[in-house]
Amino acid sequence: MLFPTLEFILFFGTVLALNTLVFDRAGWRKALLLLASYGFYAAWDPRFLGLMIAVSATAYLGGLAVTRPKLRKLTIWLSLIALLGLLGFFKYFNFFALSLQQLLESAGLGRDFVWLSVILPVGISFYIFQAISYIIDVDRDVVTARKNPVDIFLYISFFPQLVAGPIVRASVFLPQIDAPTLPTPIIRAEAVVLILTGLFKKMIVANYLAVGIVDPFYALPDGQNAVTAVAAFFAYGIQIYCDFSGYSDIAIGIALLLGYRFPTNFRQPYSASSLRAFWQRWHISLSTWIRDYVYIPLGGNQGHPRRQMGVLVGTMTLAGLWHGAGWNFLLWGFFHGVGLAYERRVGAAQGWRGVVLVTLFVFALWIPFRADSFGDLLQVFGAFTRLESFAPVDISAFGLSLIAVGFAMNYLPERGLLLAQTSLARLPTIVQALVLIVGVWTCFATAQEGMAPFIYFQF
């Protein structure tokens, strides 16, 4: 069930109406949102609903057990093994099965392991990361273990951010379960602006760039030339930004209408003048999660400078492998780590020069992130050196204008969004609703037929 579909609009409209009716009755409200979240996830694939419930039960029981001194260490280790084991099985089983198949074929012992392929459950990384952070935060006394299982089950499964984040910490979400914020005119206005901005990013900018430039280019990289390579270079950087930040905008807006506030997940990432600043602005919920639960426990800034560099590179390499099992993702994470380590060693460029260098570096590393295989990656880099090609992508003025629009949205000042929200907040509720309806209709009317899944659904 994708956000920008009629199916989801009807689903969310029903949930919003019922949530308004039971807003002051905590038990009914929690039950409603939990059932709605399970229905939302089951619409993707009901076979994996039991998996999410098992993860929620592990988080709930782990949170209770970790408060007992005698069970603390055992609970943490068992919980991490169980949760990371599930994540590793679903994310990496196919990669190892394929690698084994290729190894046997090279030895003349060909075997077909297609029948062993495993389907990756949508959003598994995000709700497992929330389960892990809850147990660790209870152990660190950041949050208090909840005795009501509904609280934890709802925290793990809350549908607006279930499949692609933001990764919401228990310390942020659990207090809101007890006392959600009744949407005021300014909150409703903020939600409307976020939802419409997110829909425009996804349905217009990201989808058109994907269909018109990026997908055709990467489908046949050996048939491209330097012109199409440069166009795809910038197009994918804008596509993934608008696709993912668009999802976050919609998720945050939807949650606001239900009475819950999520943390900001993107803050003009392509305006960063250093890689460190980029990762403080891009997918902020994941960046801070990796910092708090991987980087710092591994040593962080402690110890010899060379050890610090090693921890930094290792952490980013793990972040790359989190995105998928493959050399492409490993290279993406490794070189981000190398870039961060180099920047820490010699310093970052300042001003507009730093912004240009960081943007080009990040965009260059989106190539291995997007390429389907290591062979395709080499073909893409080869395209930058070719003047002739046999099947170049047709680069239209419309596609180039969307790249410019995507860049402009990255630089859109927060004051402009606040002004739009303030202006909309002065209008009656019915007018706010009409603005949302007209905006959604306009996006649907101008978008291409059909809707591609959000990029981060695969992670």
C-alpha cells in the first residue's frame, strides 16, 4: 500500500476519522492504531505480519528482562543475536546462496539455487532497528520499560514510518502514545505543507527522472555516452533525494494529523560543505542511530587517531552493507568512510567550494549505490569516457528542468515553508482540507500512470 495511491487515501481517511473520535480514550486509540498498522503491513504481504509481531514481542520481553540485573547481559546478547540474525537472514541469504552457486559453477559443480531465494520483508530494517534501540535504551535508563505490550507493539509497527522511516526512538514516541498532541490549525497547516511537498517530490520529480533518465540509463549502461552519463549522474542524485525525503515528508505529515511528531529526517543535505555535515543532514534518524548504537560503542573518537579512522571507515562500511549484500554497497559505504576519515585528518573545504566538492563526491558514490552489479558499475564509469553510443537515453528539456527543480527544493529556505504554514494556518479547517484535496488531486493529475515503490522500501 503506497502513500500516493487512492487505496492509501481511503485507508488513511478512515483511520484519521476514527482516531479523532477516540482521541481522548487511550485504550481505544492505541488499539485502533495498532490494528490499522497491522492492516497496513498485511496489505504488502500478510505472510510477514507474524515476523513483525515476533520482533515486537522480542522488544517487549527484552525490555522487561534487561531491567533485571541477573538477566541484563544475557538479555542484551540474546536479543541482539535474535534480531540481527533475522535481519541478516532476510537481507543476505540470497547473496550467499548466489555466491555459493557461482563458486560451484566455477568448479564445474553447477547447482541451481533459485528455489532457495528468500523474499525481503518490506521495512524489516527499520522496525528491527527500533526494537534494538528500545532494548538498549531501557538498559541505558534512557526510557522506562513498558509493562503494557500494546505500547511496544504500536511503537514497532506504527504505520506512517513503518516501511522506510524515520527511525523513531522510543524516548521520542512512547511519551506521545500516552499524550498525543491534538492537531491545532498550525499543526494541520504544517502537515498539509509537508504532505503536498512530499507528494510533489515523489510523484513529479522523482518518478519522472526515474522513468525518463535514470532507469533507461542503468538498464543499458554499455550503450550510453558521456552526455547521458552526466545527465544520469545528476538525475539519480536528485531522484533519490526527492524520493526518500518525499517519503519522510509525507510520513511526518501523516503522523502530525494523527497527533504524533516525528523528528526531521532531511535538512538540505546537498547544502553541506563537509561530508560530516552531509551525514548530519541526510537520513538523520539513521545517521544518529548508527552513531549512537554502532560508532560510539566501537570506540568512536577515543584512542589513537589511526584507530579512530579505522572505526570510522568500519562503521560506514557496515552502513553500506546494511543497504544490501553486494560489492557495490560495500564500496559505497567504504568510500564514504574514507572520505570522512580524510576530512577529519586534513579538514574540509569551506564555503561554496566545499558544497560543490561534497555534492560531487556524494553524487559520484550514488553510482555504485544505484548500479545493479559490479559489471554495470564499470560500464557506467566507462560511459563517461565515450563520445559515441548505440542506444543513448533521450535527454529532454523537461528532464533537465526537473533536475534543476530538485536542486531548488534542496535549497528551499525553511522560512519559506514556515511562511506557507503560517498563512495556511489562518484559514478555516475546511479550507485547509480543500487545499490538501486540490493539491493531492493536482499531483495525481500531473503524475505518470502507475507509481513506483519508494527506493528505500528495499532496505
